[in-house]
Amino acid sequence: MRIAHGLSRWRALTGVTARGFGIVLAAVGLLVAGFRSGYPDLAMLGAAAGIALVCAVGFASWRPRLGVERVAEPDRVARGESARMTLTVRNTSRLRAANLVASDRCGNKSVPVPLLRLRPGRDTTVGYPVPTTRRGIVPIGPLRVTRGDPLGLVTLARTYGGPAEVWVHPRIHLLRAVPAGMARSLDGRIDKVPHGTTTFDTLREYVIGDELRRVHWRSSAKVGDLMVREQLDTSEPTIVVLLDDRAAAHPEVRDGTAESFEAACEAAASIVAAAVREDIPVSLHLVTDVATGPYLDVLTRATLRPGDLAATIRRVRAQRLGDTLVFLTGPGGRGDLGAVSALRGAYPVVMAGLFGDRDGAPVSAGDGLIVIEADDGDEFAAAWDGVRGW
């Protein structure tokens, strides 16, 4: 067993094919038999076989000079949209034409690239579609060129050009509704504020140039100095999206994909896109990691991993990142909705999106928690636009 494994590994490293391996054994056997038995004809056949193998190695070892250029059109797409890779291979050699067998890696598949009689200084262009049916980063390349001898004894493969990537973002669904702004008054009450209004924020000392109509005379009398009201535009809310990327929250994984997590990513991307469209401040956070970079790229890279939701809730409560918190989770996060609803003390509006668990027990919307149950991004978008609780 070890000998067979060692021979297979040797063949893979040297590029010797099964036929070439047979020629090696035949050459050794003929040479040994010819010298031991005194038959020069056998030794001559063995020597011929060895010479043929050496010539095959020399023929296959020739390394063509190729230039590789890739262009992804586009390099970032939404899930399900079309993307195309254009590959240009140029023979930079001045003397020899290239007649090779080549293939390009595209995700988990191999795309054949014909390089037949590619003359010096000439190039050939090949275009092929990039699969975008799954969210994530699709690796492209490098180009793999295989060259063998005419007898099929040796086959050597080399790579050309650097790899490229196509980013498949989550699908974005149109959300027409956006949360209303929230305003805090001095007595601690929280009220919804219509768009285009301002409200009292804080008091500060008067400085030259301030308008006298903004002086708060009652506070000035108590303090002994002129105090001026600072006004704050509260028409724009601040949305905080918390994506539950814990493996425990999305236990149903098929073919490496958890559909509930894909739906949660689509919901997060839709909320971010709607906020950007309406010019509303929005931030994206993951349970297991800190989101850095463009939000759609963060959602493209997001994967399931172990995480501590309790620690994340404590951090989000302490930082008070906005006034509207949206928690997106899967079937495994149903039992955590109570802990999320406790964030109502720090966030006036708390919403939860629960994906992939429509057959579960009804969720209680106690403590002002708004819960949307959906199977996919389309259902979430329809339910989002129908919310009247914010």
C-alpha cells in the first residue's frame, strides 16, 4: 500500500503518465535482462526506451512564454445577475508558436481555453460566464497550461497569470418604508418626529453671535450666565442592523449553504440600500465579528461561525449606536429574541427578522418588539413595508 502511494506521488510530481511509467519499468527490466543474460538486443531496446523517456521530458519541459490578462464585467454583481470574464492570452515568444492544452479555473469548475497554433506576438481571447447563483467570492484563475510529448509519456502543467475575483453580493429587495426619527425630551420621553423638524438637544453658554431668540431665560436665571438652546434635526433616524452570523442560529445547512442565513443577508443588504437611497445614517454589525469595509462586501464575505450573542448585546447596549435596531437571525435564534427585546431601554425601536422558521411557535411581541417572520428576502420586504409600529 505504501509503495503504491509512493509511486502515485512520484508520478504526480514528475508528470510521468501511466504509459511513461510503463516505459520506465520496461526500460529498467530490458536493461537488466540484457546485461545479465548477455542479450545486447534487449539492452538496446531498454536503452531506446530510456532515450525516448528523456526526449519526452525535454519536449514537455519547454515553457512557453505567455501573457495573461483578465477583465471581469462587472467584478461586483448581485446574486442572480450576469457576470462575464474575458481572458486574453498572448504568446510573448519571438520564435515559437504555442500549441497547448489550457484551462482556466472558474469557481469549482474548469473552463477549456483553446491555444492552437498561437503564433509569436499574437493573442487569443476567450469569454465565459461566471456563476452567480450563490452569494460569495468566486475565484477565477490562474490559467493552467498542460504540455505533453507526442508519445504521451510525460505531461507537465504550469500556471500563468494571477488570480481574479468576482464578488457576488446578496440580492437587494426594494424597501419603500423607512423608520421615522425619534426625539428625546428633557423629561425622558421619546416621541416620533416628522421629517423636516428640529428639537431641543442641549444647553450651552452664550457666545457672541448667537441669536437672542435662542437664549433659554429660565436656565440663564438659575445658572447666572446666558444659556443658549442647541437645536438638533431629528428628522433622520439612525438605523443599526445586527446580523446574526452564528452557526447555532442557522443550523439547517444543505450543500454548504444555510438558506435562512442567505435570506438574512439579503434583508440586511436591502435595509442598507434603502437607507443609503433615502440618505439615512445606517451601520452594519455582525454578532461574531466587527464589520469593516463596504457593507455589501462585508455581507458577501460573511460566513457562519461560533459567536457570543450575549457579549454583542452588551456592547450594542453600551454604545447606543442609533435609535432603530434591526436584528436578523435564523431558526436557532428564536430563543434569543427575549434578550434582544431588552435593548428597548437603549433603542426606542427594536425589530427582529426571523428567517426559515415559519412553522415554529408564535413569537410574542412583548415589550414593544416588532417581529417579522419570513422564508426569504421577498417576504421580508413585503412585511417590512407593512410595519406600522415605528
